[in-house]
Amino acid sequence: MDVFEKLKILTDAAKYDVACTSSGVDKKATAGGIGSASACGICHSFSADGRCISLLKVLLTNVCTYDCKYCVNRRSHDTPRASFTPRELADLTINFYRRNYIEGLFLSSGVLKNPDYTCEQMIEALRILREEYRFSGYIHAKAIPGANNTLITRLGMLADRMSVNIELPSQNSLRLLAPDKTKDSILAPISYIQNRIQENSRDIVKYQHAPKFVPAGQSTQMIIGATPETDFQILNLTEGLYKKYKLKRVFFSAYIPVAKNSLLPALDTKPPLLREHRLYQADWLLRFYGFAANELLDQNHQSFNPYFDPKCNWALNHMEFFPVDVNRASYRDLLRVPGIGVNSANRIVTARRTTVLRFEGLKNLGVVLKRAQYFITCSGKMEGKKLSQSSMLRSLLSEKELKLFDSRFASPAEQLSLFDQPSLLSLPGGIYQNA
């Protein structure tokens, strides 16, 4: 099998790994080296100057000794198999970079023979890139749970970012669908990587030229929709991972049925993409807006509302908190207003030091008044006329959300009536899961 046939198989096998994230590290090539990394670089997206930033996302091998029921590369699945040698992968990466096809590498792998052997092969591929080709571009490497800590350290010295996939949100689900994996075997390398990052940050303070260990931090990924865990359980796990392991990102991957199994959703089941989207929105609120998981969901409401984003849904269920005066409210309180983001909240705090803010000026600060007008005042005054609750709710829905609601519940003659339909604020989880 030639290298391009391997490339076709192993890039296709890697498509279920989520890698769309900023690199998080600024790095320029040393004298005589090649490549660089920018902290604002985004995989498979566009940077501020309009450039398309891309990574070669590939597996070292899709041969795997594990038999995870949800995985297309599991050992019992009949699929074409291939493996790169470390030299083949390094040569392919550097040649693609020189042709300006890519700006970095995302490397994962099935477990070939055992975790240590697989990790050694990944290390050798990265060593060739870093030391022989003197490649300074961005590299994201997936750590192999079960590999020796010495090998994980070496891999982390060669990569900019590392990740260990949580895979499934609970130990019971792992036991059922991934019998070769355990919660402890996955969390152990996450904990080790975090400890090494902290130690390395102290070394860099003491020694200017100390080698850097995973300078862009670590992330993880979990599959959504293959098992019965609720949004409430997933969000609490996410919050715990951020607090305990200081992860840069937790990625959510909507389960895509790839093989028939009695323990998994049917092959014709649609991926829960809306659910994935709501979890990403909630994740953003945890990381940048000061929300806690138990504020967004609780034991009595364990699924996100499909028609409102989590922040808007929280606001509608906590109207006692509103309205807030933009000229007096704290930065934290401003962040809780639908239609006000991190940038617009900072602009409000800065602008009101020198002027009294009015509604006509808020739009220039980036406030989305279509949403925010129901939750704010300017010096005690509300914007516009008072609308009915039905009209207010409809104005808070995005165009896609409104179409989703109307197509599911509203008849053509009742397009303006929400309250003859199921309540937007307390939809049962079953409706959500079928959305």
C-alpha cells in the first residue's frame, strides 16, 4: 500500500476527532528552522486577516487492540486498515507544509500492540519533525491512556497541545461500551499532564531556557448521545474538569451511528447536533460569563431548552434579577443580560466612566438590543413600548429557533401564538432529545 492510499484511509478515520480550536501558543522558527504557530490560529476556520488555517488531521494507525462499540476503528469492525511509519508521517507533514497545504499537525492513533508502543511511534514521528526538519509549527498530539508517564512527558515536550479523550460521560457507560477503558485509566494521564504543566511553568520562571511542556495546554472530548447521560450530568462533569485539571477546552461530539449494535442508537438515528450546540453555548458561559453548572440546569431540569440558548433561558427563568441599569450594574451582572457579551460589557464599563449611556448608544457598543431591551434600563428608563409576553418570547428566538418551533408545534393559522403550544420554558426532555 503506497503512502497516499494510507493517507486516504487514516485521514478519513480521524474525522471523528474534534480539533477545531485556537492553537493557544505563539512560536516562531529558530534560525535555520521552518514553520511557526500563532495563538489565534484556528483549525479549519478563518483568522482575523482572512486566512484559512488548517491542520493535517490524521491517525498514525487505525489498527486498534481495543473494541469500543461506538468507534469505527474498533478491532471487531470490518474496515480497511493502514499504518504510517514515523518517517512516512513526518515526510508527509513537512511536504504538505512546504506546499502551503497545512499549517500544523493533529496526530492521534489507534492502540497498536499496546499503549507504550503506540506512544513510542508517535514520539518518533514528532522527533523527526522537530529535530531533523526543525519544524516549529503547531502540533496537537493525542496522549494514549495507559502509556508510561516517561513517554507522555517526552510526547509533551514535542507537542504544543495534548489531549486525552474522556470518550463517555460516566464509568457505567465506559464499562458498557468501552470495556478496555476505565475512568481511572483516562483521568490518570490528564492529571499527570496537568501536574507536569504546573511544574514546567515554575521551571520556566527559574530557568529562562527551560524546555516547554505542552505550552498550549490540554483538552478533552466526550461523545454526546450514545449513552443516556443528561445535559445536567455532562455539564457538571465539564465544570469539574475545568476546575480540577485546568483544561483549555472540553469538546462535545454528537454521536454519529457508524455500526449496528444493540447497545447503541439505531443506524438511522440523527446525530444530536442541536444538543451539541447547546452544550457548547453552556460551556462558553462556564468559561467566560461566570455561570456555574447548577445555575443553568438542576435535578428538576436536566435538559437544555431546544428553543432558547442557555443564557436566554436562564434569564427568562430568573426575571427577578432584571431589569438591570447599564449605568450602574456590575460587570458580572451585565454579562448575565441576553444580548450583552464579554466585549460589549467591557465597552459599557469603560464608556460609562465618561458619559451617561442611553439606548441609542448601546448598539454602537455591540449590544444586541433586540434581546437586551427586555432586561435592561438606562437611568431607570425602559426601551420602547411594552410587548405581550408572547411577542417578547418570539423576538428572543433566532430565525432558526423560530422556524424549529413553528415547524414542530405551530399550525399555519397560529404562527404568532406560543402559548397554545407546549411551554417554551419547561419543555420535557423527551421533546428535546428528539429535536
